[in-house]
Amino acid sequence: MTWQECLSLIELIELKQTGTTEHVEHVEHCPRCQAQLRLLAVPANIDDQRTPTGGLAAAPSRDGVEAVEVIPGAIWTTVADGIGFREVVAIVARSRRDPRLVIVVPLSEEIEDATDLDLTVDPEVLGYPALLAVWNHGWIYDDQLAAPVAALDNALRGEMTSLYRWLAVGGERPTLERAAGPPLTEPDDARNLRRDEERERLHALWRRVSRDQEPEGEEDETRLVASPEPSFGSLIAASLASDEWDAVTLAERASVERADLQRILADDLDLTWATDARRVASLVRVLELDLQDVESPLRLSLARSRGGEPIAFEHYQAAARAAPGASDEQIKRDLLTKGIDESEDARARQIDAFWARVVELHDDFN
């Protein structure tokens, strides 16, 4: 039996609790299962002598580790409310707003389906190969942590933190030495199946924090007002609110940087130079939105964005400044450097031009 065929975490927990399994002989001779069994917490009412691998020390139960500090890089088992299974996660940080909240990254054994948003964990850490699925990070309460089992080395903890920050807030993408696989580039990449399965499974772990942040009670229908006209950003946000999409997956499949996606969600588009037109067209294509349904929301987003119509300067002066090998786009910008006309008429012309560019790119994509 190979490590891929070893006992699941649920089976190991059952073995730890009952001392029986049809694979006892395998466990006694398997370093991976022994290491995992050793890391599992033992409930207070379970006799350790019933475990066939009783010579292996068990990690402390939650009752015995209340004083253990939850520190970044620590690996813990967790308990999902109302579900009988545990997940293994790495701590990223505590929330400054609410110290009960902890941001965590789940660990995955599906190393064959790794992407560039997974980090490789050395087999010695847990006793078997694993990944840090940073793309699947989430919030839990600290009382959902069951028992500490191991810790990441400083280098891997630093890469996990840097990758999480980039996924959460954007900026310059970090250089990663422990990236576990190539990026996803196609919607039909088989590795998307693993992502969907793990995302669905982890919902049970994130559910408690998500539920607590939902409004209580029902809205008074007499206070309801007509919904405002949607913007393009709100259309994208609605897609992300569904079970089908999350920001990381959408950004990858549309070839859009996470920071740019956040700008688009905030209705902050580049009206002056229309550099976001290609991103908009790509999002429309990936989300399979009807182009005609997009025009009005997109125009609203552009109306909320800053910028205007570039004012042409003397062409011969700008042309003389153009460096050899400069792109056509850069030369065009050099030719139009006198200022930006942000009058209502000028902005209207730029909105029309932006929309025309999106239509052109959408036709090219199709």
C-alpha cells in the first residue's frame, strides 16, 4: 500500500478512538500513518492503551492546550462545527479587530494537483507529503482549533504569509521558492476539480464565522427600497458571491491580477487610457455574461471612475522624446502629455471609446 492509499484522517481518528481498524497491520508498518496518528489529539475519555500503536506519543487534547499560544506558522488540527471530521491547517495570523478570529491555510495531500498558489511542505513535517493550499485560506474562531501538531520552518512561513497578503490585497507578486506546481491557465485544467472539491469541503470549517457575520432577523418589508442600478463591479461581486466562483479562481481564469480585480470590483477603472478594457472583456467572457447586459453597468462604473480625455501636445516635440524601441502605446501617451480634460463632454467621449474598445476585444475573444 503506497502513501496515497494510506488511511484517511477520518479513519485514523476512528482508530485513535476505538483502537480497531481493518488496516492495523498497515498502520504498524507505515511511517506516514504512524506520524499522522501520533499527531492526532486523543479525547480525554479514550484509553491510550486501546491504540495498537500505543508506543507513539499523542499530541495533547484541546483541554490540555488552552495555554498554548497560537502563533503564525503553527500547524493545528481543527474541528468543523456539526461535522465529525477534522482539518489540518497552518496559522497565518490573528485578527487585530477581533482576537478570537484566526486566518488559516488548509493543508492538502493532493500533491499531484498542485498549482503555483500551493506551497510544498517537507514530508518530515507531518510524516507525509503535503501542500499549503494558500489560495483556499479562510477565517475560523480560535476555539475551533483542536490541537497543535507541528510547525512550519521560518522560510516556508514567510512565503505563506507573503502569498496570502498578495492574494488578499494585491501588490507585487512575491517570489516563491516553494511554489508546488505550474499555474492554472485553462478552464478545463483537471486541477480545477481538486480546487472545487477542497473548496466545498472547507465550507464546513468557515461556516461558523460566515454565519455570525450575517444579519439577524428579517428586513421590514415596509422599509425596502428599489434596488439601485447595478455597476459592472457589482455584477462581478454577484458572481463571486455564488458557489461557483471565488476571487482567486476568477482572477486566474481571466488572466487578471488580483489587485486589478479589486479595483474593478470597486468601480475604479482606467478611463483615461482604457488599459482595463481587456480585463473587462476577459471577465465578461469567462463569466459568460451577455455583452448587451454589460453595457449599462459598465458605463456606470466608468462614470464613477476618475480620468478623462487626454489633451494632445505638439506631436513633433513628443516624437523627439520617444526612445528607440518604444511601444506604439507608449509613443501615443508621449504624444498626449499636455493634460487631461475631465469635462463632462470629454469624459462622455472617453466612456464611448472605452465601450467601443471592450466590444472590439470581446469580438476578438470570440
